Amino acid sequence: MSNAELNIADIQQLRMGKSLVIAMDGPSGSGKSSVSKAVATRLGLAFLDTGAMYRSVTWHCINANIDFANATAVEAAARTIKIEQSLEPDTEFVKVNGVFVTDAIRDPKISASVSSVATNLGARAALVRRQQDIIAASDRRIVVEGRDITTVVAPDAEARLILTASEAARMRRRGLQLGGTQSAAQLAEQVLARDAKDSTVVDFQRAADGVYTVDSSDLDFEQTVAAVINVVRQCVNEGPAA
């Protein structure tokens, strides 16, 4: 059986009855969200998109006219607003204070401002606490993806990975994701400039001790999912997939 033809029924038995937290970091456009969702589905795990939480706070600040330069107000927003989001990898919905924002938080104006929340250390700490609570409530059977998951949010996860890719591959993938509507300059702002801003407060591109790196530059989607699952199996001492 090839890596792209993994036996899903067999894989879903992985560590049944035990904790299985998969922490995945990576730069913009690396494919970590779509890959993480697929891994969660195939392993029968919950899924947490931490980036959606930062986007939710960003959306709230914009709509509540909170100045991003007011660090205290941004931190208070991250600490107090109600965020509801699906933990099912095949179902995407996000609500902020009861308002559906699933599509709104993906708007380019949110992407352009989200680093203002991500680089606010108080807001970051508040969201990390929320994320850790969600992991605990999931009975620790969950895939968590974002920026500082392997080192801050879930440093004791059973499997910790950085999913990366070349700049060219990341720009191409983000362009396809956006339907070819963005110029090269806009893509560079969304992918490279945002990473540069976020890297001032968290290192999500270099693997810490015990963190595996999966480079998907020359892999297609199925190959990338298979590579991640193989790393997970190795991390929990169940060997590589057939």
C-alpha cells in the first residue's frame, strides 16, 4: 500500500483510549490548516484552528472600533469576548459574541490586521489559555495548528511538527486558495510580511528540540498528509504506515 492509500480504518485505532495531541506549527501558505484537518479526520481526532481565534479577536476589534495601538484594550478583548468554533475537522463555523463570522474573519482586511493581535503579548497569553482549556476538554485527542503550538500551547504533545515549504510553493498555494484574485504584491503581504511580523514574538519556522519538520515543497496534498501521519506514528512508537 502506498502512502497515499493509507488504511484509514487501521489508522483510526491509533492510541485509542489514550491521549493523542498533535501540535503543528508552520508559516503562512504551508498548508498546515488543510493538512491538519485531513490528519484529524483520518485519525478520528478533534481539530483546533488557533488562527481563527486570533482572526476572531481582530474582527471584534475592528467592529468595536478598538484601536490596535491600545494594547490594554486589545488584551481585554482577547480575554473577554465569547468565541465559539467547531472542533469537527469537516465542519467550519466560528461565532463571536453570538455572531457568525466564519467567512468574515477570512476577509483580506482581517488578514492585514491580524498580526496586531498576534503580536500583542497579553492577547496572546489570553488566547493560549483558551487553547489549552480546549485541549484539556477534548480528552487530549486533538490536532492543534497555529504558530506557537509545539513550544507554548502544547509543548507536551505526543507529536510535534513544523510543516513548511519554500516561499515559491507557499505563494503559489495561497494564490490558488484565494482563487487567483490577489496580485503578487498582495500575496507577498499576506504570506511573507505577516510571517515577518509574527516572528517578532514567536519562532514558528525552526523546529525546537523534539519537533519534527515536514517539508511539503515537492509533495502533493495526499503525500503531505501521509508524511505527517507517518511522523505521528513514529512519535507514538507505532512505526511508519505501510
